[in-house]
Amino acid sequence: MLTSINEDPAHIRYLADDLLNLARGEAGAITVRSLPVDISELVRAVTRTFAFQFEQKRVALTTDVNAISTIRADPVKLSWVLSNLIANGLRYTQSGGSMSISTESHNGKVRVKVVDTGPGIPPDTRNYLFERYAQWTVNGAAPGSAGLGLAIAKEIVEAHGGRIFVEQGDLLHNRVARCGGGCMAKLLIVDDEKNIRAHLTTFFEGCGHDVRAAESGPQALALLSQEPGFDLVLTDHRMAEMNGYELLLHVKAQDPDIPVILMTAYATVENAVAVMKAGAYDYLVKPFSLDQVQHAVERALETRRLRTENRELRETVEDRPFLQSRSAAMRRLLHDSERVATSEAAILITGESGTGKNVLARQIHRWSPRRERSFVVINCTTLSEQLLETELFGHVKGAFTGAIKDKPGRLEAANGGTVFLDEIVDLSPPLQAKFLRFVQEQSFERVGGGDIIHIDARIIAASNRDLPAEVTAHRFREDLFYRLNVIALHVPPLRERPEDVLPLAQRLLLAAALRNHRPQLRFSPTSETVIASYRWPGNVRELRNAIERASVLSQGEVIARECLPDALFQPSPVASASPSSSSLDEIEREQIMRMLAESPTLQDAAESLGINVTTLWRKRKRYKLD
């Protein structure tokens, strides 16, 4: 249902590239676009995306947004600035507190004010708050850094010809004041030289960070497995048991988001290119000053924070519409999901294609105690049996032609977190047997290897087929089914919750309008009638694709019925009151046939169905539609 980060819309890439370039210290000022923007509507749209967070944290939100004439500005970057301020204020406002957001216009100038009841910003800090990596001392503590977040916000505002500032009071929340002189991060320092290891550990602890140290690569990996929540790894390159490059590969396999900085006294261009290609954030040449290594660490931490905030903002806009419902059945499902999230039991999510099983799985992970660790998605449909086996379990060097080095599997990356297997029914019988052992013992062997690897991961599986029927037909192992079916959750199709269709469409339109820089888009009454009356056999995925298409094709601010897909005006197949697995398969087959007939290419048909080309190819073979 959700596109991957690599497939984000162009405006997310445009924003992220600009911000990450600044975080890396690359030259070039902030670039802004000049588009008509209704500031009042932009503020309303951004604050609506935070409604769930305010409700969950029990922070009261009040808005005083006056009608303001349209201005020319960059809506994407102004949205990021406002989201950054709201997110910071919300993060540090205690439960039961409040936040107010207001707009006003005077002499052709627009002002947006954010006020929260957080602990506020010390007066002696306010003069430095918007400087890049500004440092200061609070109550005699070691120097801390403001990072880049507010500095970037300041540059965006100034690029529009405006200014951002702190008035006497608590308009903005100061992250540093909360953290006590520098927002603490959890660092792992790896070096086989005792003096260097001890010196760096003492220095970064003095900067307010939580530091762990390891004298070898294997010891570092053990710490990463035992202790969750590391924010950065700083490692030497040349070490005896495992060099820094090998450690980098293992760290990135476990958690691709952790920045890794390598240090070396034996720098070569070849080594630098290799480690940067493998995902290292930076490559420091010894000897270096403490200021140099601190600067590199602070930049890496700020880059990680910006990526996290961008991902959270995207997920807020993309995921929340699917988790808000007026349907009693859907509300009960969400309530049950939140209750079981705190357990360690395996969960099996069932439901038709496009109902949002992966969104629900991700939300269960967010509700769980494992929320700070990885959520690893494995799609069992898109890969061949051999590729899926190595993707799951990894392989050792020489296991097959082309296996030139050891490669950890996705299950290892999920250690301490959650692994989600989408469409698990597509596992081949041999893989079902091997995966059964993992479910039972939380252990496995890499392809071609003999060493047993033990991990700790929560298992969530999903299927759009009737698994008991698959077991009866001997296409799915009965013992594996019962191991997975400890907690069963069923996502109802959209046609069974018609009260959700129009509200969901409105929320999806809001997200699509923001993505496409058209915040004033709305449905015509006729379009609303068409959307509400259609049965949506492709469920939420089909609804989302239809609205995305309409938001792009609409020439005005009102989406007319002509902008909606032709499929919405054709008779939908009628499902029986209690559909069996065969009738559900028949509905899917008919839908695929219809899309193949209407689409000029296989790629177009896959996009209309909300699946990738490989999945569509498999389903064509399954339903004999070649």
C-alpha cells in the first residue's frame, strides 16, 4: 500500500536532498520555489496531520487561523518548517499541556506564531539558537550543540524574505535545554587501541552523550544486539578480528539508518571509495582534532534526525488516513491490535489485497516495546525461491555462484525488532519448513553455512488468501499455520465499511494535494456521490490511486467526476454475502482481467491495481491470463 522511501514522490526527494546537503555541510544556499500559497490553508493542512499525535499525548491544540491573501512561496519547505516547530513543541510538551498556532497579516506581511507550554528556552541561549552547531554551556555543563534543524528553518524563512525569532516567552521549545546542555545520543566507539578508545569515550561523555566502547568488531556487534537504540557508530578501520569495512556491512544489515563513521591512519582512495559506497557517513584520517571528530559526529546525528523527521512526516501524512475509522468493526480491530502489540505472540493478519495489512503491521510495531528497533518487511511474492531464501536467511561466501562474500539476511536485520512477512502463503514448501524452524526456535543457518544464528524478533505475517483452505489443499503447512495463527486479526474490505469511504477519500485527498502542491483541492458533490457509491474491489489501495490520479488531472480547485477513473462508472462485480476463498479469487481475477483490458501496458495495469509488475505477472500465471 505504501511506497518505499526510494519511491517517494518528487517533492519529498526535492525537500530531503536540499536538507541533507545542508546537513553534510555542502555549499549552496536554500533554494525555494515561487508558487501561489494560501498560508491559512497550509497551516490548517499541516496541523491536521498532527491530530493523532496530539490526541495520543493528550496535548490540547488550539488554532487561530485568519483568512490571509494568497502569497507566493514554497509550500513544501514552509510545510517542513511548520512541521518541525510543531513536532519539537509536541515532543517536549508534557501530557496535559497545550499548544496554540495562529496567523495574522499586517501591512502585507504574514506572521505564524507557535506557542507551547514546554519548559522553554533559557534567555542566554536565545541569541545563539538559530546558528549552525551553536555551542553553549548550561549550568556549568559541558558544551552542547543545537545541530542544524532550527538553522535550516531559519534559512528557509529568510530565503522567503522573512525572519524567525523567539519572543520573550515560550514560542519555541529548546531541545538543548531539555537535554541539559546537549541532546544526548547513544554512541558506540570501536577501536583496538585502548588509549584512543578511552580518550574518545571520555570526550563524548563530557559532551553529554551516552557512550559504549568495544575493542573489536565482534564485541561491537554483540553490544548492538544486546542493547537497543544506538544512534551512531564510530569505528577504526584497521583492526585484527574484523576490520571497519566488515563491521560497517554488518551494522548496515542490522539497521541501515545508523550512521557509521570510520577512522584510519592508513587512508587510501580505494578504501575511502569502498566504505562510502558501502554506506559510511564519513571517513576521518588520523591524526584528527577533537573538534574535527565532534563536528563529524554532530553532522551525522543531525542527518539521522532529519531523515527520521522526514520519514515520520511522510508516514504521518500517508499512514494516518488508514488508521482512522468510523466503522465499528475497524475500530474494534484497531483496539485489539493496540492491546496485542505489547505481547510477544506471533500475529497473523488476513484480509483482501489493498485493505492495509502492512499499515496495520507497522502500527502494531509502533505500539510495541520494540518500537525503537527495526521493522523489516519481506514480500514473499516478489522474489524467486532461491533469492527469497538468501533474502530471509542470508548466505556465506561460496554458497552459490556469485556469492563472493558473506551476506546477512533480513531476519538478522530484524534482531530486537519486528519482521513482517507479507503474503506468506507464497513461501515454497521447502522455505515453509525452514521458516517453521525459525518460528519455533528463533534460530536459523545461513544458506551454505553451518553456524546456528540466534536472534530475537517479533513475527507478524499477512495473507490475502484463506489460509485454512490452503492448509486443507496441502499448499501450506498446517504446523506453520498454527504457529503463526496465535493472534488472528482480520482487516475488513472497504465495501463492508461504507461509512469510511468518503472520510477516507477526504483524508487521502489532503495528502495528495500536499504532495502535488495544490492544498485547496476538493471534491465536487457529484464526485463525492460517485466515490461513495462505488464498491472499491481494490479496497483502500484502489481508492488511493484513484484520488492520486484525480488530484493530478484536475485543472481547477474542484475535482469533477471526469477526473475519476472510468472503472468507477462501470458495474462492479457483486460478491456473495459470505464469500469463499474461490469467490474472492474470482473477484481478483475479474479485476485483473478488467485492468489488463483497459491498460495499454502491463506497467499501467500494475499501477492501476496498486501492485508491482512482478506480482501482476505471478497473478497472471496463477489465473492463466497469459
